[in-house]
Amino acid sequence: MDSKVIYKVEDNIARIILNRPTALNALDNDMIADLISCLNETKKDDNVRVIIIEGTGKTFCAGDDLVDMGTDKNPNPTDKLTEYSDGYPAVVLAMKNLEKPIIVKAHKYALGAGCEIALAADFIIASNETKFGLPFVLRGISAGTYLLQKRIGYHRAARYLFLGEMFGTKEANDWGLLYKHVELERLDEEVWDLASHLAKSATRAIGLMKKAMQ
């Protein structure tokens, strides 16, 4: 069976690839555990100087898999608070605590947990058609309440959280969320150019600045 998360290192650049395209890369518990494991691996590996998080197939990440979240290897906890805290928020914390730059390469949709992972990155490069959103309220779930309002302000975040609306790359760029947005065919090139630049930069200094900013 193909791995649901692929990990590769090349030229001091780690690529963490969501690989569940038939489910639009929706996260189950196995993927969450693997994402955290990969992030921890980049922390230990001095050869890794920058990390790219991306998705295979038609979209970056459609969010949590609310139908098949639990797996045989990683079943759902019986306590709902533990289930939430051990879910994608644990990935976000691992990203924020990693003292190396992280780029998210977003295409088509970055929703729910996928949007939160993008917001937790240090750089977002998106294809022009990408839609972002935290539509938890449409499923009767209370989540997504921290990062978005920190990035775009309370009242604007309230619109997208309380109404479950999506926003596009124009809005995301106007609000300062994006490093760049480009045509889909240029996305790989732009992400690799930025990653290559960061891989040659002062990783320790970047890590200390990131820690201070967090």
C-alpha cells in the first residue's frame, strides 16, 4: 500500500507530501501521526534546512476526514478533547515549534485542517485558483479560532468562521497571507526557487527569529 505521507530530502530541502489523492488528501489519524513524525525528523536532521509541505492529486488538503478519521493503527481517543488536541492542532504546534522555515505549496483547496496547516507555515505559495476556508461551522464543529484571527484580525475572521465562507488568492494576498500566487504550471518552480534560496541561508538565525516571533 502506498504511504499516505511521503517524505523526501534533496539538496537540503525536505518535502512532506500528503498522498491520499482519492480522498482529496483529507487527514486521518495515520496521516496526522506521520506528519508529526516527519516534522520531528526534519528537526533532528542537520542536513534539512527548509521544509515544503504539499499534496498530490487535485488538491492540497480538503481538511480532516470526518468519515474515516480513526484507523486501526491510530483509533480515535474516547475523550473528545483529547481527540481534538491530538488531531491537526498537534501538527500546527509541531510546525510552529520547528526552528526551520516551512513553505506550504497550496493548490485548488486548502480547507479546514489544510487551511490551518497553511496558516501555520512561514510561507504560502498558492496557485491562482486556490480556495482557502475554515468551514467547521457548516459541520457543527467549533474549531479554527486561533490562527486566522491572528493573521487577518478578529472581525474579518469572524465572517469566515461564523459563516463558513471560503476566500481566494486575491483576498489572501491582499491580507498579507501569501508569499506569492502564480499560475498552476509555475507553482513547482516558484516553490523550489524559494526553498533553494532558504536552503542556502542562515538556518540557525532564521530558527532563532522564528522562535522569537512565536
